[in-house]
Amino acid sequence: MTYETFETRPLTRRIGAEIHGIDLSAEITPAQRDELVRALTQYQVIFFRDQTLSHDDHKRAGLMFGPLAIHTGVAGIPGHPEIVAIHADADSKYVAGETWHSDLSCNAEPPLGSMLYLRTVPDVGGDTLFASMYDAYDALSSGMKQYLAGLTATHDGEHVYRPMTSDPNKRFPCSQHPIVRTHPASGRKCLYVNSSYTTRIDQLPKPESDAILHFLYVHCMNPNFQVRFRWRAGSIALWDNRCTQHQAVWDYFPDIRSGYRVTIAGDRPV
């Protein structure tokens, strides 16, 4: 697949590409927008360097890919409820996304994607890993694919977000989704369970569910399915939440890593 309005530089053979020749703070043409959507579908996660975005620029860039969603677990910043601050420093007790996950899979309609813009990064460390759930599914045996077909799993936000709130009345989403979902744009099948949100396979007793989920979690961490992104100040990562998982590496304490993220609304997995 070729692109006429920007340059793509693939980072691995399976997942990830840098996009060059696009300024996301400027007006994006319809042709650029269409090709960016195609690039996200092809590469699953795309990266931009040397960007300088205001909050309004950030939201406008996210809107190219669909309506923006309000995060159901974390409050947005003042005046911009669609934008979540991502910040870690010497006082942090944990960081967002430190375990493998697909964003907000606990929602009845999980996000299509997320766009993270980092303004401050450590000199060394703070990378993000992304893994292709297309390749994770394709690498399963035919017998395992048949076994998983038709099974659903529960994805719960309670244990993820409860430690972050002091409101005892706050309730977090809990939903059931197919373990194997079909991507609405590519038509490809991919695995859709993750160790952060998925709590059990609905059709199995707990010991069997725990064993199968453990196998799938370890399987999804295969480095052959991954790309590792090294951040620089002004970098952006935009990932397709429907067919990837990601993990933020917290190896830079006590340094600062700080920026903002918008969430792009999705639909119910099928």
C-alpha cells in the first residue's frame, strides 16, 4: 500500500510505522485524512515526530479518526473533558498502562483508538511496547482457534480504577466481549483479552478460565508480535485499540514523563 500525501517508515514487518511529512497542528486535507485512516488500519499503530500541539489541535487531530470519547475511568483536564493528563514524576506511586492492556476494554463500546502526545520525556527510558493481536491470533493452532470461537470473556474496570478514586459511590464499567473479534475495517480476526481488564472466560469454571487466560496473556507477549517506540519530546503515538495491546515501561523513576491523551470512540466488538 502506497501513500501520496506523506512518507511512511515501517518499524517492524508486522506492526508500527512512523509518519513523516504531516504537521498535525495545521489544517489536514481530506486526502491526508483518508490516507492517515488507511495507514492506521494497515500498521495498527502510527507515530509522529516533532509535533507542537495545543489542546484544541490535539482534539482536532483525534477527530479525524472518529468522535472523541470521555474516559470512563479517569477525569479529563479542566476545560477539556476529552483530554486525559498522562504524568509521572518522583512522587508517582504507579503509572498509567504499566501492564499489557487494550484501553477501556471494560466499556460496552471500547475505544477505536487513542492518541498520546508527550511533551516531556526522560533522556533514557519510558518506551511504550505495542503488540499486534492479529499476529497473536494467527499464531494459534487451528485447534485453539476452534476452541476459542464463540467464547466470551468479562472485562471489568473496578479493580483497575477503584484505587484511583476516593468516591465510594463511583461505578466502573463491566462488559462481556468475544475472545476473538473481527476488525470492522480490515475484516481480520484478532485476540481480544488482556491481563489488565479481563477477569474470566464466561463459559468456563474459574480454574479452566484462569489456565486458558494465562496461556493467552503469555502468548500475546511474544516479542515477534511487538514494536517498541522510543519517545522524544513532541512525539505522538496513535494506536488502533481494536487489534493491539500496549504497555508503558516505567524504567525512568524519578524522572518526569508527561503529556496528554485523547480517546477515539469505538463500537461493540463482534
